Amino acid sequence: MVTRVLKFNHSGLSDFMIQRATAMILTPYTFLIMGFFLTTSEMDYGKLVEFFFSLPMQVANSLAMLAIVAHAWIGMWTIGTDYLLEAHAGKHANFIRSAYQVVCLGALFIYLVWAFRLVWQF
Amino acid sequence: MLCRSLEVDGSLRGLRQAHNASVSISNIGVKRMKTERPVNLNLLVFRFPLAAIVSITHRITGVILFAGVAFALYAFDLAVASEQGFVAAKALVAHPLGMFVLLGLIATLTFHIVAGLKHLLMDFHVGDTVEAAFYGSIAVIVLTIVITGAVGVTLW
Ligand code: HEM
């Protein structure tokens, strides 16, 4: 049995929906970014800054980062609860899984702060 | 008469044996449930069909992307910091190792999105038969290679 150590995941169904909703945000966002790099000839510093620090792109980048945090947290949590069980990870599995979850959350928190500082620096 | 009673006795014994056997089987089941529940994730005993390989690769690409966000943030940080930073970021992705990482991440993201969209279609029961999943998996692999190739050629 998976013992829930961190009780963030109140409902599996809402996680499922959030993971799909965030995927539907991240897919057009990826197209947007790829489209910019693919269609901009002679990329230079000015074009890059002008594009990324327009208000709509600042909002889009912030939204995308929030989506990544939610999506990746649910995804990494799912993977942890699939493999970091006593059957696979030994009798300290609960501890290992909690540590793993803390590392994932910590990394995502750093990503979030880093991204928001970058996006809103100008 | 004697013969019949023997017969009845015999069949009863058979029945009891069968019953005992089934009781002990279900006992094993109960014991298993409580002590060591069956685990279906022993990756070493599975034989993987293509759809399963695509599925596990989707998972692996998710983990790579999780780490890849750090690379993307680092490169973006560098590129927008200053004119010199932009030149340094350009040099970073022109370097074979940087190019390998960037192209690898593009391929990873492409696979994750294409396989993810297929996953979403299957959530709506589009293409979720065994046969469709096989061709869908081939489509995921081909699309990933084609899109990554096209993006790579256009960027460099
Ligand atoms: C940087 C961006 C992304 C990261 C770090 C990421 C990471 C992950 C991770 C770790 C998982 C869990 C995998 C599993 O449980 O097997 C996952 C699942 C998923 N991802 Fe992403 N992902 C990203 C972007 C996207 C995008 C753009 C899509 C668009 C289609 C997408 C679609 C999905 C779907 C549908 C699932 C659920 C799979 C399932 O329920 O088994 N992801 N993602």
C-alpha cells in the first residue's frame, strides 16, 4: 500500500483533469515559442527581448510556468507512487518517497521563482 | 446397495477434496493480500509490445523534461541578460554538446507532446484498440523523427 506522507493529492480525478488541462495549455505555448524561433531570421538580442518582454508574452510565460509546475508535480508524484514502494525500494520506501517528493517540489519551486524573476525583470 | 453407497461416499470425498483445495487456494489468496500483495510492476518479467514501449518512453521523456526545464531557464537567463549574454547563449547551442542537449530536448518534448496527444485521444476512446494502438505508436515515432528533423534543419 502507498502510505500518503504528503497529503496534497486530495483527488486522483482532479489530478487527472489538471494534468490534461495543463497539457492543453503547454501544447499551444510550445507551438508559439517554436514558431517564433523558426520564423525569425537573423535572430538577435533585440528581437529576442522585444518578443519575450511584451506584455502578452510575459503573461503567456507566467501561465506556462504555472502549468509546468502543476503538470510536472502530478507527473512526478505519479511516478514516485508507482515505483517507490516497499516492493521495489525496500522497507524505507515511505521515507525515500517523501524525500523524492520534497526534492521534486523544491526543484519546481526554484523553477517558479526563477522563471517569474526572469519574465518580469524588465 | 452397498455399491451405491460406496459411490455416494466416493463422490462426496471427491467433493470434499475439491472443496478443501479451493479453500486452501482462496486462503493463499487472502494471505497474499495481507502480507505480500501481488505487484504488477516487475518490469523484468514483462514482454513489451510497441504501445508499451511508447508509453514508458512517454514517462521517461516526462522526467527528462522535468530536468530540461532547468537547462531552458539557464539558456534563457543567459540570452536575455545582455548583448554579451546573448552571444554566449548562441555559442552554447552552437557547441556540439550544447547542440546535442538542445536537439535532444526538442526531440524529447516533441515525443512527449505527440505521445501525450495520442494518450488524450485514447482517453476519449479514439484509437484505443490493440491494433490502433500499434499503428498509433508507429505514428508517434515517425512524427517525432520528422518534426525533430525539420526543426533541427530549420534552426541550424
Ligand atoms: C516541460 C513540460 C513538461 C513536463 C516537465 C512534463 C512532465 C510529465 C511527467 C513527469 C509526466 C508523468 C508521466 C507518467 O505518469 O507516466 C507527464 C505526463 C503527461 N504529460 Fe507531460 N510534461 C510536460 C509537457 C507536456 C505537454 C506539452 C503535453 C501535451 C500533450 C503533455 C502531456 C502529458 C500527458 C497527457 C500526460 C499524462 C500521461 C498519463 O496519464 O499517464 N506534457 N508529463
